[in-house]
Amino acid sequence: MARGRRPGGADTRKVVLDAARRRFAEVGYARASLRSIAAEAAVDPSLVVHYFGSKEGLFRAVIEWPFDPAVFLDQLTAAGPDGLGRRLAAGFLGMWESADTGPRLQAVFRAAVTDADVTALIREFLTEVLAERLIMVIGRERAEQRVELALGTLLGIAVVRHILRVEPLAGLPLDELVDQIAPAVQQQLGGALTVD
Amino acid sequence: MARGRRPGGADTRKVVLDAARRRFAEVGYARASLRSIAAEAAVDPSLVVHYFGSKEGLFRAVIEWPFDPAVFLDQLTAAGPDGLGRRLAAGFLGMWESADTGPRLQAVFRAAVTDADVTALIREFLTEVLAERLIMVIGRERAEQRVELALGTLLGIAVVRHILRVEPLAGLPLDELVDQIAPAVQQQLGGALTVD
């Protein structure tokens, strides 16, 4: 890239991200080539590399968007461990429910269970970004295990509700679902913590 | 089929099932044609139709094998609702653990979340075969919802452990995992039931 030449700016970056999101959702991670994403965004492939480094970097940018992990976890954990089960259930399942983030999470999940390279990416994201912050908040023995059980529970509920779409769970209002699941999540995070 | 002509017998049926299992695991439900399965089994496609009716019938035969729902559910439910959470957790996660049934369940799950026609098949299997029997045993208000929450929880744990392979959950001995998860599952099946 020649010095002084701005290859696009914030708008172009967003156009590439949107194109990548569509391609990953349509054909999965493995089959969405960097070249096809560039074509969808109507930019040169070198520009995609300039912004995101690689297809993996691009994917990471796509998957981190819906989570916004810093903001999400700050909101969840600001009040400490009490009631964390309910807040985590409401926050996690709320993202799957949202018209904005829901379809993206579904695409990420489908890629995570079918493509080994994406699996590794998601594993890293779960453990280093999401779980690590939660572990700091609950601060109990076997904290990692507790967080993984709680996230696993919520992930399974999201799959039954939004991917397998099994009734009556699929049609249950979100607040009722959170009422049903919060005690189990709280128990997994730490049996002795207050269930609100 | 001409009268009096036996088109293969039990061995041929098994050869076709094994071939189908391999094809579904390798390329997924949508891309495994009935013709390619017949070719893999070295039989005529009409023979596959004779035994299983259709590709869907064949797939159902493949997915029902690892579960063996009648035996599995009889063992789980014979003792009634008390301790059902633990028995369900041990039975369900034990099948994912097994060298025999585990890889088949993974293949089924991957197909279920990526191919819409398999999703419908699995949804039907979950609700009409697995959930219905459990609902009869727990016999409480909102039984369907309770069973789906419990199965969703266990499914999510299985995904984190066996597909995403997140540590420490992936490496935890099965009996310790069951100890951790049984109270939550029992609570979902019915809060007032005995937790053993």
C-alpha cells in the first residue's frame, strides 16, 4: 500500500464487514473465500487484507460485533455475583432473540460446529474473552467449570429455541424463559449465591 | 420386486445402514444422495428404497440406532421421577462419551444445525419420541417445557464438551460432570422433585 493513500475509510470497512457477514451466513466459513467477499463488497481483495489481515481476522471482526464483549460483560457483572445467573440468561438469550444479533449468532454457531478452524476460533473467544471476565466476577472454586456449565446450558437452550425451533420453548416469551432458566444458571455459577 | 425373490436380508440392510452413516457423517444429509449411498454399499438404489422407503427413512434409521429410544427411556424412567435428573444427565452425556454412539451423535447434531430438512427430522424425533416419554414420567404442569429445558441444557453441555471441546469441561471425568449438572437438570424437570 503506497504511503499517503487512504484505501477507503470507515465506510469501506463497514461495507466489507457486511459483505463478509452475508457470505459467512450463506455458505459458512470454509466456503466463503476472501475473494468472494471482496467481490460482494465490490472492493479489491488487497483492501480486505489491509483492514482485517486475513479471512480469520475478518471472521473475528464479524463475530465480535454482535457480542460487543466489553459492554455486554460490564453490564452483566457491574452488580457482582448476586443475580448474575438471571442477568447472564437475559443478556445471552436476549442476543439470540434480537433481530440484529440473532441471525449473526446463528451463523457463527453453525460455522462453529461444522468447520474445525472456526471451532478453534470460537473456543478461543469463549475462553479468553467471555469466560475469563465471568470467572473474575464469580471468584469461586472451579470458576472456569461453573462458567462453562452456565454458558453451555444457555447455548443449548438457544439451540433448541432458535435453531431446532422446538415448541413450546421456541414460542415462549423471553421473560418467561428467563424465569425458567435463571435458577439453574445461578446454581451452576455457584450454588450458594443468591437467586433473585 | 418379483415375488419369492429375497433382495438381501438382514446383512444387506446393515451394509446399507453403515454406508449411509458414513456418507451422512462425511458430507452431511443434504449432499449424501440415496444413489451415492447405494453405490457405497454396492447395492442397487431400488434396494435402498425397498428397505427404508426414502433418504429420510434411511436417515431416521441411522439416527434412531444410537439412541435406541425405547430401551434408553425405559431404563431412565422405570424408577419414576425421583433422581430422573441424574439418570437423564448420565444417560444422555454417556451416549456422547461412548466411542460407539458419540461420533454418530456428533454427525447427527452437525446435520441438524446446518440442513433445514434434517432440522425438521430431529425436531420431530426430539418431541415425538424422546420428550413425549419423559413428559409422561414427570407428569407436572408445563411438562413439555421442562423436558425441553432439561434436554437443551444437556445438549449445550455436550456441545461445549464434545464439539467445541472447551477445557476444563472437555476433560472432566463423566461422573464428576454428572455430579455438577444433575441438580440443574432435576430442577428443570421439576423443582420440588428429590435431587439425589
